[in-house]
Amino acid sequence: MSKLLLTKHFASTHDASKRLVGNIVNGNQVIIPTKAMNYVLEEIKTQIEDYILEISSDTYKVKDIKPKLFWIVNSVNSDFNPLHSHTGDLSGVIYLDIPETMPTSKEEGNIAFTHGVYHPQSLNFLGPRSYKPKSGDILLFPSWLTHFVYPTHTDTKRIIISFNLNLELTLNYKN
């Protein structure tokens, strides 16, 4: 599927660089059309449902998933995403193709999540928590959680799908 979405025609007609925060200069960012978005959503629906059950301690289950936006990012040498958050209830990243030759630095290409605010007399600042992705990984997180992606320093393409969802949840009544 990623090869279809990254064809030159599709990339040039669906370029999303001006709509998205990524500093993707050497690669590209494209919005995924609705038909393909629904296909991707069906592929990850179970992981989303399991995630909600886990983080809510089995209190809530997913009644409905409404996609807001799906986009594909093809990043190469020096591309990165600055600190940002998303819209919606739940966001995620599907790592389609991550070069095995990374990194030249410990954090290269990692996604880092931040939480809290720095204050010298407070322990509220947890600092960034970094994750080194592998091809095939799926990360889900609350859309409000700020994060960034460290630059890569390789000419090998790094291909991901990012997405934002709205969720309708219901209480998970147990018999």
C-alpha cells in the first residue's frame, strides 16, 4: 500500500506539506484519501480497541471510531518533526519501513513524548521519553500528548503512516 501512496502523481496532487507540522524537506507528506484511510483503519482496529481497554483498566470499550485524518510521511536525510500535538482523541503512527542502518546517534529517528512542565522545584517534568521504532510497529497515544521526532541522517527512506481519530466510548459492562 505504501508504494501506491507514494507514486509521483499521487504525491504531487495530494501534497500536505503546508497542512502538517513536519520539517520534511527531502521527502514528502501526503494525505491519504478516504478509501485508503478506511482500509488502514480496518487493519488496526483491534489494536485500538485493545489499547482503550488497557489504558482504561477495562472500564471503557470502543463503540465507534471516526477517522479525522491519515497521512503518510516519507522522510530522508535531515527530515524531522518539531514538538507538536494532534487533534482528536487518539493518534498513532504505523511504521511501514524503518531503515535498519540507523542510527548515527542514539536518538536518531526516534519519536519522543513529553509530559509536564519544567520547573526547578518540581518533579512534574518527566522529560522526553524516547522510543526507537522498528518496521511493523504501531504506536497509539492520546492526541494531546506532545511529541517530536529526531532527525534522521541517512538517505534511506523512512516511511510511516500517522493518523488522528475521534472515538466514541461506552462503559464496558461485565456480566
